[in-house]
Amino acid sequence: MALQFQQEWQRIQRLCSREPKLRLRRLTLASGVLLSGALMVRLMPLPGLGSDEAEPIQDSLWRSTGVVRQSVVDLYRIQRSQQQEEAPSEVAADSTTDSPSPASPEKSTAASQSAPQTATATQAQPQAPDAAAVVVPENVIDNVLEMRVAIARNLSSLDVGASSLGWVIDTDGTAHCDIPAQTSVTAYPTATGIDFGGCQLSGAVWLEADAGGYVFVKNGWFKGRVLVFNDGGQIVAVNFVRLGDYLSSVVGSEMYHHWPLEALKAQAVAARSYALTHHVRPASDYFDLDNTQRFQAYKGINMETINTQRAVAETGGEFISYQGGIVESLYAASDQIVQEAHGGQGMSQHGAKDHAVNGYSYEQILGVYYPGTNLSRLVVD
């Protein structure tokens, strides 16, 4: 398996190192292969070809593919649960002796440190939409691909927390600190790592919540988990979140959630194409894109609604393609901004709303703003 991964990664590197030869006016394209041969492109009613894309497979846990990384993180969670279950029996055994022996260094390293002393109440957790009301296709890329979105950068301190019991965990799984539910703690960079209110960890840690919970970073709640690391004395936080969950927030962050569903669906497809493009060619070694309008606005679960979830689910896996490439589908609020910022190439969000009001489907809306392109879908075989 390791040899197969290495060979696949070498093939990915060769493909992604090539400069794209095809361009549609000012729209940029991305090409390559996506994660593994288990994915394929399925053509939509609009005739055309699509392509896949790739995420680097690195030795480091937090740079590996989503499936591999999640498996290791789940293993760490099981180990922590076992340690917590074993702790009471160890204490009971020690109490029967006159001179209990101190815990071994190995157990001290792997065990949870005490809750941070500076923990404070977080912001009120928003009410997440009832996802059960939305039918999400299971075999699309939205449920497989994990985006890396920078949600805090170059800070001297950072508040983090969780809605349920949370942890910050060294990326190698050797040490962690508990964060009580509905509390936050301030992280500070140190010379050797990161200090979480007196709990000292290495320079790169995972922030995650117990099953079904959300993580709190800076001033918002997010799905998935967050990598917090010390970058030369500055704190950076990167949300690792499934593509579908990411897009449900992007659609609500970029458009008003009460706009016509067809406009929201056009936004979902455009946002997915844009995200896939930047997953192929990430903004940094550490993240694909950030959460600002420089890329795509992303505000976590605060901006998710049933409508934004429907827009993503009903366009599951669909992206804009052109002759074997993924189109970097630029868009802006109005035709004027599209003209000024993108030379007239891209979708007007207000224009998309107006077209939807006039009865256009999302496919027709996309056809207006991305002429000559096609609609394709990435599915899991």
C-alpha cells in the first residue's frame, strides 16, 4: 500500500507540474487527478468533459489525504478514550498501597493535562440547520474531499473552544489537553510550541470536538477540525472541513439565503469549481485558500441554512469544466464589479438572482455567465 501511494503521488506530481495549455478567455483552468482512481467524472445534461484534481500526499499527518488523516485522528481518539477508562482502575490499585509509585514518563506524556485555567465561556452556539431535512448524495466528491481553509492568520493570540468536550492534540498524538464544553481558552505562541492557558503542547496541534460537536475559533463556530500551528511566533488556524460542509457555508456567506433556490444552486456550482481549482493549486503549503473575499467568504455554521444546504446537495459534485479542466469560476456581486475586477468574465450574483426570479434554472444561469463551458460531476465509483 505504501509503495502504491508513493507511485500514485509521483504520478500526481508529474501531472500537476504541467502548466495548463487551455484557457477560456480570462478563466483559468486546473487539471490533474483526484486523490485516487476511485473517482470518476460523470457528464451532466450539458455535454462536456471534466477533470479531476489532486491533494499532495505528504509524510506529515496534517498534510496527508483526508481519508488517511481521519483514520489516524480516529485512532488517537480511541487511544485517549482507553487511557481515560484505565485511569480510575489505576488510581484504585494505587490506593491499596502505602507508597503509590509515580506515573511513568510515558503515561504522563500521553495523558490529558488538566483543563486550562483561563477557560471562559464562548459565544452562544448558533442553531445548526436540521441536516436530516436535506437529502445529500453519498457518492459525490463533496463527501470525500477535505478542504483546508485558513480561518485565522498571523495572530499573537487566538481564542479556541468547542461546543461539546473538546481537545487540542499534538499532531503525533502523544499529548493533549481537554477543553470543557462551551468554554474557550486563549492560545499563545511560545519558543517551543503553543501554550493553551498553561497547557503546553508542540508547535502544531489539532483542535477537535467530541462527536457531533463544533469547534470555536476566534469568533465563529466551524464543522470539521482545525489545525492550529505556530508559524514563526504567529498563530495560524486552518479548518479541515468536508467540501460539502464548506460550500453550505460559502453559499450563505456569499449570497442571501432567502434568494431563489436556483440562484443559490448556481452559486454552489461556481463556488465548488473555484474551491476545486484552489485545491489543485493551493494558496500555500498549509492551506488551499482562506475565508475572506480574496478567495471565497466562509463564516462557518453561522451562515448555513436549509436553503444553502439544499443548493449544495441538489448540485452534489457538479463543477464547471472546459476541455478537460476545472474552470476557476470567478464571480462578484454585480455586473459592474465583474467588469471592473474580472474584465467582464464571471458571474454577477445579483444578476443570477434576477435570472432566477425570471424562471431561469441554475444550468441556464451558469450558461449565461460562463459561455462555452460545460457542467460535469465528480462521483465516487
